[in-house]
Amino acid sequence: MSAVPAVEVNTLSFTYPGADGPTLVDLTFSVRPGSIYGFLGPSGAGKSTTQKILYRLLSEYSGSVRVAGTEIRDWSS
């Protein structure tokens, strides 16, 4: 199995403009190639926000999001 995670998220934090507080605070996880994961949690836990960041629909976050070892901020549009 590959040593490089398919997806690696490190200390991801995000706050929507005008929000009372952050939606994500220091979220860290990795997904190994061939693995299947799901996002579970109550309403407002940050599931959709995390997916929007992974899909590059939100870009004003702090932390690192890498896919196959490459930071997604470095991808061209």
C-alpha cells in the first residue's frame, strides 16, 4: 500500500464570514488509498463545509489539505 495518503487534512479551520464562531477547528484526518470513509455528525458539525473545502468550493481556510501529496491550493483552476 502507498505511503502517501490519498487525502490528508492537517489542522483545518474555517469560519464563515459573519458567523459567531468557527465551523471547523483544527480538523485532522487522512484517508489511505482504497479506503472508504463517511462523514457523520450532528447538524452544524462541519460535514458539508469539509466537503466544500475538499471540492475547492471554499478557499479561505487555514491548515493544509493535500490530495495525493499535493496541496489543493497549488492546483490550477
